[in-house]
Amino acid sequence: MGAFHAYDIRGVWGEDWNLDIAYKVGYFVPQLLKADKVLVGRDCRISSDEIHDAVIRGINDAGADVYDIGLSSTPMVYFGTANYGFDASIQITASHNPAQYNGMKVSTTDAQAVGFDAGLGQIKAWIDEGKATPVAARRGNVYQKEILADYLAYMRKFVKDYSGLTIAMDLSNGMANLFAKDIFGTGGNIHYLFDTLDGRFPNHEPNPLIEKNCLPLEEKVRQVKADAGVIYDGDADRVMFVDERGTFISPDLMIALMGNYFVKERGLRGLVLQDIRSSKAVGEYLAPMGCEMRTWKVGRAFAAKKLREIDGVWGGELAGHYYFRDFFYSDSGLLASVILLNIVADLKKEGKTLSQAIARIVRYRNSGEINYRIEDKKGAMDAVKDYFMGREKATAFMDFDGYRVEFPDWWFNIRPSNTEPYLRFICEATSEKLLQEKISETDSILVNRFGGKRS
């Protein structure tokens, strides 16, 4: 049962999981979350329809009612869960993974994430032990529920005037197609790519973190002389950006740029959340605005919970998730894009470009995430940590989600992926020379000593 992960259920459909597992997850969710009604949505993947039917049958057999919202982005399900007071919801999606994958994201009251430690592990245990699934004396019913209009109305509260902007937007044949044109319009100043729902993802995989998937958007930005490019992942909970030159912007830097909206425009100074891989430049940019950074684990199951705990104003991750107090402490690719395009519109009125704004944030040379396939992940992580900490005095050390170790002129994070068979390494330094030295030293440990293969 390799589909159960730290944040969600996800794997190759028909190999890592199947209809029997889908049915049983549906059956056990009401019991786990003590819910008599469950909100259910699904993405446009080819396999989502049959999974949807199995999940609903399981929920009904357990005696709970289903409120089916049909095709939806993942943040729409979060909105529906919190806005209408559901104690349980399931979104059928594999997010940014290729078309042959599918999965489920489970949430509870106020759209709080249900990860492996918060309940998915218990469901897996019940399935593994063959826990019975008797049909309830009173089977549940299915009700169709329309929420898109309410979702759009909620989002329009944040929208400003984009008429002065030229925008290129890649919808990735995914769930952003449900709302993008309603929010951003269809005038001559906005240019859409891959703006049909197609769960085969024929144009590119719905993962904007893979460089080649952003190439069509980057070319479109240059072609139409756009002020910014926007690209969503498959279920539209993540969003990433390209500047007016067609250059991809590291998503963590956009956490910093959002300070121009939350602090300068709305006066919301307070705590801001970043993940353990984020650039030091984010906190250094926001500190003079009166914001204080908090660093935490990667993944919605951790980040959304932490933002709620600290009552943070907003936060984000290197993977392009952005979380908002204004959105039930959950992530929304749509809200993030609305806010950041608001900022770009204001910049243009001031005669400034997006690339100029990002240049004011960037202070370090960054490696980007480097992936290694390694069997002994823990041993390799410890070896890298011990090597560098034995040679320099660290200024900061974090030992959650792998290790983050900071030194006066550079820092690194090394962590095992929760969803893929990789050990991930990222570092940042004050110069390119120092950055390459640290990458080379790490390579020597992970490749030469532990047989790791970079991919």
C-alpha cells in the first residue's frame, strides 16, 4: 500500500492503489472524523470518475451523506469544507503528478489537513488488518452541491484592476480552468495557454517546478511582452510565476513580495511562515516591514496547521504553495495569483517591473533543490551534517524535516522526500564560488560514499 504518504494518498492508479482501497478510504473517513456528511470533489484525471464513484459508495455504505461538488480545484474543497461547516471532505486528485497517478486529499473541520499522523495512518492500519466494512442500516444519500459561484464571490473581494497589465497564464489543462477566465477575464491583455480541462495533460505534466513545463509560458511572456506569467499545477493549489523577461521566479521569493500587499497596503504586520528550504533573503526582506519569520516543515499537512497555531498572516513554500489567514489558514493558488498580480499592477503604475522588485529581494546564490537517489537516507543526511558542522561553527541548526544548518556565509537543508524516493539537498551562499564549493563537497559525500545518483 505505497500510496499512503505524509500529506495525502497518492500513487500510480492501478498499481499503488485501486478501487478497493478507494472504497475503504471512503468508508472509514466518516468513522475517523466522526462526520455524518462528507464533501467530495474531484479533478479531471481520467481515473477520477471511477475513484469518485467508489469513494461515494464507501461513504454511503458507512451511513454518511455525500455532498458532491463535482469537478473542483483542491482549494475549492478547502473553501467548501470551512465555509459550509463540514467536518470531513475528500478531494480526488494527484495534484502535480503525471496523468497515470491519482490520489486523495482529506480534510476535517475548518479545512484542517488530515495527514498520515493525523488519521490517514489509522485508515491504512484498518485496511491492512482487514477491518470489516458492513453496510449501515441506514445508507447515506448523495446531494449535488454547487459552490463555484460562492468561491468566485469570495475570491473577487481580493481582485484589483488588471486592465493595465499584460498577463500570460498557463492553466496546465488542469483545474484552474474552472475559474481563471471568470477572475482574470478574457480581454486582449490576457493570453491563456492550455485552457481546456484534459486529464491526460497532453501539453506538459501539470508540475510547474519542472523547468521544461514552464518553457511554453516563458516563450509566451516574451512573445506578447507580458508584465508577468502565471502557471498553476494540476489541482490549482500551487502557482508559480515568470517575470517580464520570461525568467522563472523561485517561489519562496514570492513570500517576501507578498509583504508589499499584506504589510504596505493592509498594515498586517505579524508572523509569516516559510518552509525549511526557503531563502534567508525572505526574512531579511520582511523584517524591516515589522514581520517575523517562522520556519517549519514542508507540506500542507504541516504548514497549514502551523500557520493556524501561530495565527500567521500568510506563508509559503518553495514548491509554490501559499497559505493565508484570509483563506482558513489553507493554501490557494488562485488567491496567491490574485494578490501577486495586484502587486505587479501597483509596480507598473510606479514604473517598476516584476524583475526589478525581485532583484531587491535576492541576496544570495541558490543551488535549487538537488535530488539524490540513495538507499541509506538517514546515514547520508547525518554524514553531510557532521561533515560541515565539524568544520565551521553553525549560527543556526534545525533538526525537523531533515536538517537545516546555517553558517555566516551560507546554509544548507538536506531532507528525505515524503512523496518521492529522493534525498533532497539545497544550499545558498553569498557568492557563486562558495556555492559551487559546497555543492561539490556534498556531492563527494552523497555520490562517492553513499552511492547516490543525482537526478
